[in-house]
Amino acid sequence: MDFVTEGIDYSSVIQKVLVLLFCVALSWKMIIYMCNLLNIENDPVRVLITGAAGNIGYAIAPMIARGLMLGPDQPMILHLLDIEPASRSLEAVKMELQDSAFPLLKGVIATTNVVEACKDVNIAIMIGGYPRIAGMERKDVMSKNVVIYKAQASALEHYASEDCKVLVVANPANTNALILKEFAPSIPEENITCLTRLDHNRALSQLADKLSVPVSSVKNVVIWGNHSSTQYPDPNHATVSTQTGDRPIKELVTDHNWLKNDFVAEVQQRGAAVLRARKQSSALSAASAACDHIRDWILGTPKGTWVSMGVYSDGSYGIPPGLVYSFPVICEKGSWKIVQGLGIDEFSRKKMDDSARELAEEKDLAYSCLNV
């Protein structure tokens, strides 16, 4: 059989093949370029830790640097602040962070200068404060903390990022947060919070231990009020995940006397128990709770789950506005909102109001110290 080859323009065919190959190659390069764009590293987030040379600061800094607070893909620069007498310890913390070679850690600033520490920070974790020691009156402690938080609030007001989120850990945490709000008026009130997540985690742990279940299966306890011995750990809305679905704690813990008395007291006094056993206050658990607080605030709470945060009261559940009070909240896209519509029984109402009264007294005491 003879093949007919007449009339075929081989040069044209070759040109078309070359054009096709060029288009394929160009398309492949574009695909790779777009993939690389999607994988561009996030800009570092600047995180301030005050009291960074102390026990909690020493515990939380590596947690943050490892990505436990902001996620495994978010780089950060840590700003470490402490007082001048702790400067050598502060420098040692910086050295250890550098020696750990954390991939996400893009820089460490260790300073005793509050302005330098607050410059452009996106997140501020306020651990530094004046603790109450034996023989000190409450007003003496409050006076010292007013001075500390007035200065730090002023620095955040003038030098922090516009969207800075603040977590106050140092006690009295609720009232220290209120002082900070007073002297950093341009920071939105919803961006100033205090730590009650430690109490929340303690409550989850106590319930899990009582039922001999993993702590991850327990959710939706509530810490109402002040981070103090008047706080109210409320188990009435908590549930446990089982093979047949979520079941209320009150169905599984039949000893309701334990729920109203021993459980509440154990959570309220857990910090004192740690202090007696360790001869120092809680550090590791406080650092972990602070990471949990910021992580859920920034990245969001799991669907169907709430957490406890000390936030500025809007009058929800009859709590007077103007107090920083612990509520159940859900978080999404960097914002929180108070869970509404929870039933409050008479026992809970009294506990919640008792803590609100204590916070009102602390507020009055703090404001009486504002001119010191």
C-alpha cells in the first residue's frame, strides 16, 4: 500500500507542536507559582510577655515558640519584658529560646524598657504584677498594681499595634485588666481580657477525674466571676461525650451534693493546693491555660463548645456593666461573644452575685488608688 504524503506542511505541524509544548510548560510554571504563593510564610506576629523572667514566663515562652498558641504555621517574634533586677535572668531566657532553635521563632527582644517592649506588638500577655505577700493589706497591693498597669497600659496605648489583643494573667487579674482598660482607652474594650481559663481547665479535670473519663470528653463547664476564691465553677451545663452522644454531667454524677460543695471548693482552692505542694504558685498550668485562651480567641472555639474568659461585662446574666467578669464565650475569627440563654438556678444566682459584689469592691478600691 502506498502512503500519500503529498500536501502535508511539516513545518506548520512542528510549529503547532512547539506552541502546544510552550503553552503546557507555561501553564505548569503558573501552577507552581500559584502553589508557591499559597505557601508563602505568614508575617511574624509580635507577642509581648511581661514578667518574662518569672516562672510562668519561663514556662509559656517555649510553648508559644513551638506553635502551641498560634498554630504550627504562624511565625512570631517574642518581646520579653521584666524589671531591671531580673535583667540577667531575662537575658538567660532569651539565650535559651535562641538555643532551642524553634523554627517558628523569628526573633527575641529582651528588655527592661516598657516602650521598647510594647512597640508594634499584636498580642500582649501581662504576667508581671506585684504579688500580695504576708502582712500586706489589699489596698497596698492594689496601689502597687495600679502604678504598674498604668505605665504598661500607657505604653500599649501609644506603641502597640492597633489591633492588639491583651490577656491579663497577674492577680488580681480581673481588676488589673480593668485598670489597664482605664489607661489604654484606644484599645477596644473587647480586646482586653483576663485569664479564667486555668479555673476552667481545672474544673474540666476535676469532672473527668470524678467520672474516670478522658478530660477531652468533658466540655462546657462555666467559670463565673472573679479569678479568686469567690469564683463559681458551674457544672450545670457541662456534658460528657459518650458512645450514645453527649450526656449532661448532672445525669452521670448522681452525687449532687459533691457537685455543689466539694467540686466547687476543689476548683476554687486548687491554686492554694498547688502552692502548698510546690512551695510556689502554679506556673506550668497557668502558662498552658494562657496559651489555650489566646489560641481559642484567635483561631476559634470548636463547634458546640464554649470556654471561660474574663471579659468586660455588657450586663449579660444580670452582671453589672463596668466589671471584668468571667463568662462562657464562643470565639470566631478573632472575636468572642458571651453565650446567651443559659438557665441559672437559685444556687448559681447567689454564687454569681457574690463574685460580682467582690469585683465591685475591688473596682472601688482600685479607683481610689488611681492618684497614687
